[in-house]
Amino acid sequence: MNTANKTDTFWTKTTPYWAQQLGSSENGLTEQVARQRLKTATGPHSESALQKDIRLFITQFKSPLMLLLIGAVLLSAFLGDTSDVMIILFILLSTGLISFFQERNAGRVVEKLQTLITIKSSVIRDGQEKEIPASQLVPGDVLLFNAGDVVSADCLLIEANELQVNEASLTGESFPVRKEPCISEASAALSQRPNCLWEGSNIVSGSGKALVIHTGQHTVFGNVVQSAGSVIETSFDKGLKDFGFMLMRITLALSGFILIINLINQKSLIDSALFALALAVGMAPELLPAITTIAMSAGAKRLLDKKVIVKKLNSIQNLGEISLLCTDKTGTITEGAIQINGLVDAWGQPSDFVKMMVYYNALFETGYSNPIDEAIRSLTFDTPVSKPTKLGEIPYDFTRKRLSIAIDTGIEKRLISKGAFAECLSICSAVRMPDGTINPIVTYRPAIEQQFEQFGQNGMRALVVCYKDGQYETFSKADEADMTFAGFVLMKDPIKAGVVDAIGALKQLNIDFKIISGDNRIVAQAIGRQIGIENPVVMTGQELLTIDATTLAQKVKSAHIFSEVEPQQKEHIIQALRHSYTVAYMGDGINDVPAINAADVGITVDNATDVARDAADFILLEKDLSVIADGISEGRKTFANTLKYIYISTGSTFGNMCSVALASLFLPFMPMLPKQILLTNFLTDFPFLSIPSDNVDQEQIARPGKWNIQLIKRYMLVFGIHSSLFDVFTFSTLLFGFHLKESGFQSGWFIESILTELLIFFIIRTRKNFFRSRPARWITLLSILCILLTVYLPYSPVSAAFGLTPPPVHQLVTILLIILGYVLTADLLKVWFFRHYKTE
């Protein structure tokens, strides 16, 4: 049945109605029906691998300059200049093929990464609960939700238990919304439909079951994404775009000027147009998109080998800019494997009663899987424990900071709460004494608080257990009052092996380190000392509330540890720190999501909640700080290698092309033929495709990579002038020293242009003298191959086809000596340049 139009206001009908319309029930769909619906939704003819390859190959020629050049070549063919056309088309095709194969390999790395980070949903199929990729959901599916899950479809609630949902991605409202089955008005705003769950939202607390109504582009979130069609621009992307526009403007202006001058000098229209277009292609950094993609995918592949999944490829560049890492404590600094060190009463004495109460609380918990309850459920008893009947559950949330379970023991009905000290103590009016009697808590409160503080000083985390008896049929948050303080659950989470070394590795990369935790101040301070922070400065969430927003950015810089903070405070801390640092944040829980979103780079782990994995840029398969240090090093390598190509494009290439352009104004012939310019471009670009695999000096890895467009402009000016001076010297030598005519002149300049562009890479790839830094093997071998081929071409049988003639030995030696002088002076100039214009 086609229900597309009928579901426009699905919130106005009951769930049984829609289950019937969609051929479903509370037990969900069968696998057979679900597969058929998925096939119908996606269509039988998805894009094949061959079609993807063809589309990628075509994109290699989509730039306006390439299209103009192809058009000019076709026009030249129409006019009968067939040989030149074939040569130029061969060069263009070869360039496109090489770039295509590199990008295709990079794309396959990205596809592999995507398969590793698929969000999964709990669904009922064939009456059984199972997990499937969210992309395979279809209308009529029945979804199950718990805290931390991402909602992957527009749904209608079947049942809910204290279900709180964050809909900020759709409504902009950061406070969780309570959800419950009901019927909403047709005119109700999206935020006022409590019976609906929307794709893009996430479960903050509680649990629920819902019927899928819309999936994919038919959801509200899908429509928003489709209409917006925007991608968040990273700082590196912005710098790259600004650089591209700057160079393109210069290129087009210079090419247009040369075309006009050549026409004024009554040179051939076709030759002048081809020359100007070839010049533009030669100056344009056409390999830059390919090199950045290849560099990032190569970095992603290396990170995957180190058990780091790159979720957003361009975030690798951002990782290289990181100057501060903030992290939660549990599982990152500590093992994350909770050890129960004691179950004691209010005075620190072992208590079987507390053990029994906390066991029941953890046994029946269903809202939010966590290591604390897993550790408690593994407790053993000397005598068999009777299992009471569960009456209800009030799930944990980050406002109450406690979890309550209602049970019926057969003797009494009891509400048992477990949670943070302050939040549980605030709802207690009595305390259970060691002999089992109950007294008012007022007199004992100072002693209980002192006992709690002592646990913290000993490096133990303490949760409170309290309870309340009564004859209730239902339980709610309102019943969490006038409870009896039973005792403490004492836990220890050992410091991870290697954490101190990992923090030391981060310091060597000039990265500061801060801990942001919900734990109490005393425990957090003890942990700080254990990992080597001398006199750790701790700032609590309560202190943050008293700091004015204008001074917060300065205050947070001085703190090493932030403790007792709320999820929204984590976000505010990150935002304040970003005034002084480029910040990465690592967390795995629902409470970490605001901070992950607020950071420049968000990091989580493979077993994190769905919403944390969805928000993060990187997912660690192992929660290990040393892996982050490796990731940052990879980010800086990728950044440094990308800049190498930019420096080549703005230095020697730009200088050479400017020299060719200016020489054309004074020579009675073209200084280089269009096919020679394109061949120069091909022979220099070929080895540069291996730049992403080049070695990077440790000095460059040791500091954050920063995009600096002003530095690039200065570099272009200084090295462009340097390159042009040697070009003019070569030009003068060939013209006035050897009195060469058209073909001889072009051959000499062809050799000089290619060799200077190839050799300049070995100069600019390092900030040190070039002989102090070792390049990667492949780029060295490919460069040597292209150098030998360049020198051989004028002497080869195909030299005439390219308009080249073999220079005598003494001319070749002179050109090589000029190139040697260029390399040595460029190396000295480079060392001076980077010392004079120091960058962070």
C-alpha cells in the first residue's frame, strides 16, 4: 500500500493504526518483507563500480582551464594541425589517467573506512531483537532505544520509560524533551509532538520502542540536509580555497595579458590561444585537489593500521593543528575496568545490606549500559540470593545523577537509588545505623561528608546507595525524596599502563593536556598527581558558574583538571579554551557529546555510545592516548606534505611560467611551444603525485601545522623572483651567449625549466639544508627518472615531434651549471627565509 501522502501528519494517529497501514505490528517485520521494501526504496539500479570510475575519470578534466584547452585543441585539429593536437591530447590524457588511478585508490580507502563506522540500530525482525545497519531500516520496522542511541528514522512511539531526547540538531533547543505515546495535533510544531522521534536526534536517558514511519531523504532531517546541501568548512579547507582563488586570479590575469600582447604582435591566433591556455595550465596547481585527497587517504590508511578510524577525511588536516588535548578520565587515563573495592555503610564498615541493595539496583537496570553496573552484577554471595520482582525503573540522567529501581521482595515494595554523593545525599532524610536502626540524618551529615572526602583522598570513587519502602503501585522521580542513606559503593579504576609516557609524547609534540571529568574534585586531583601533574590546579563545575563569561577564557588556561562538571559545562570549557588553543576532545559517553561537537577535533572509541560515535571525527579501536599522539603526528605529516606541493607551485613553477610569459613579449618566436609547456607540466607533476608519501622532518612534526596565507604570499614573491632571475640568466645565455634560434632556444629552456622544478622539491621539502634531510625513496626514483628523460628527449627519435633539437655538449653543461647555481642559492635562500619568517 502506498502511504507516502497519508504519512504527512502521522503524529495525529495511533501506533496500531500505522502498524496496520504499514503491514507491521509490535513484533516488527519479517526479514523477507524488510528486504523487499529496502530494494524498492533504493532502486534496483545503483551506480556500478565502472560507472563510478568513469565519473571520477571525467572529473579529472572538469576545471575551466582544462576544458578551454581541450576546446582550443579541437579547434586546432579542425584547422588541420593534427600532429600537435595528438601530442597535446596524449599529455592531457596521461596526466588525467595518473591522477585518476591515485584518486581511485584513495577513494577505496575512504569506502573501507566508512564500512567500519556504520551506525547500527536495534530492531525487531521476525519477532527477534537484532542489530542492523541504520541504512537498512524501512517503514514498518520496530526500533528499540536506550540512552546513547542515535535515532535513525522518523518514528511514532509505541512505549516509553522516562524517555528524554535531545532534538537540538532539528530545533536548536539544547534541553532534552520528554517523550511519551499519545496523539498530537496536526498543527503542532515539531518540538511539540511528544509521540514522535526524529532522525538526527539522540536518546539522553530512558528507553523506548517505536514504529518507523519515514527513512532516508523522506525524514525531516533528510529534507533539511538535502535542502541545505552544505558542508562545514575546516580551517585548512578555507586556506586551501583562498590560496586557489589567489593563484587562479594571478594566472588568468597573466595569461589574458600575454594573449593580448601576442595578438598585438600579430602572432597566430591559434598559437597564441594555445600558448596562453597552456601557460595557465602550467601555472595552475591542478594537482592540488588530487594531492590533498591522496595525502589524507594515505594518512587515514596509516592511522587505520594503528587502530584509528578516520570518520571525516578532511579532519586529518585539523588534527595536525591541535595544540591542546582534553579528555575524560574513565577509560582514557584509567583502565575503565571498574574494581569494587568495598561495599560499606555510612561509617565505612562492610555491609551485606548495602551489597544486596546495590546488587538489585544494578541487576534490573536497563536504560544505560555502563562498566559500574557490570562490575556490580558480577558480585558473588556466600548464600544464594533471592530474586525480587521488578516493579519499575527511573533511568539515570545527567541532571539527577542517579538511577532508581523499584522492586517487590514479597515482604515490602522498595525503591533503591544509586548515584552521585551530593545528589543522593540531598534526597535523604534518614540514615541506616550499623545495627539496622534508622535515625534522622541531620546529626550525622558532617561525619558522612567527612567519610566521603576521605575515600576521595585515598583515590577511590564513592557512589551512594539509598532506599525507601512503601506500598506503591507505580514509582516516579517525585518519589525520590525522604529516602534512607544506606552506605557507599567504593570503586577503584587503576591508572592505565603507559599513560605517563603517552602524556610525555604529547608534550614532545608541544600539546598541552587537560582532564575534564564529572568525578569529584578530590578523586580527580589524586588521579592528576598519579599521572605526574605536580600540584594540579583543579576547577570545579561550581566554580565555573561564578566566573564571568568574559574572563572564562583566561581562567580555564590555568587549570589542569576540571571536575564535577555538567555536560553543558564541558562544552563551555572547550569553547573557552578554543580562544587560546586548537582543541581536540576525547570522550565516549552521552555527557561528552556537547564537548565533542564543540572541539576542533572530536575523538571517541569504538564501543562509545552511538551519539558519541556519530559526533566524532576519529574513532579509536583502542582507548589509548599513545594512539592519539601517533594520529597527531600523521596529521602534521599530511599537512606538511600538502604544503610542499603548494610551495612548488608558488615558487619555481610560478617563476618559470612568469619568465616564459614575459620572454614571449620580446622574442620574435614563442619561448616555448604549447606542447612543450604541457610536457613540462606532465614531467614535473608525475613524480609529485608521490609527495603524500614523503618523509617529514621531526622538527616539523614537533609543532602544530598552521595555514598561513601571508607566509605563502611572501614565499611566492621571494622564490618567484629568485627563479625568474635564473631564468633571465638562462634566457640571456641562450640568446646572446650561444645565439640560438627558435628550436635550440626552446630546447635549452625546456631542459632548464623541468630540472629546476624537479630539483626545487628537494630544497623546499625541508626547512634545513637539503642534504640534512632524507626524502622518500619513490619520489627520489621518479624524479631521477624524469630528469634523465628530460635530458634524453632532445636527443631521442621523437624530439622533432615536440619541436626539440639536441643541444651540443658544451651548451648542456652550461645549462646544468646554471641549474646547480640555482639549487645551491635556493637552499641558502630557503634557510634564511624560514629563519626570518618564523611561524608556529
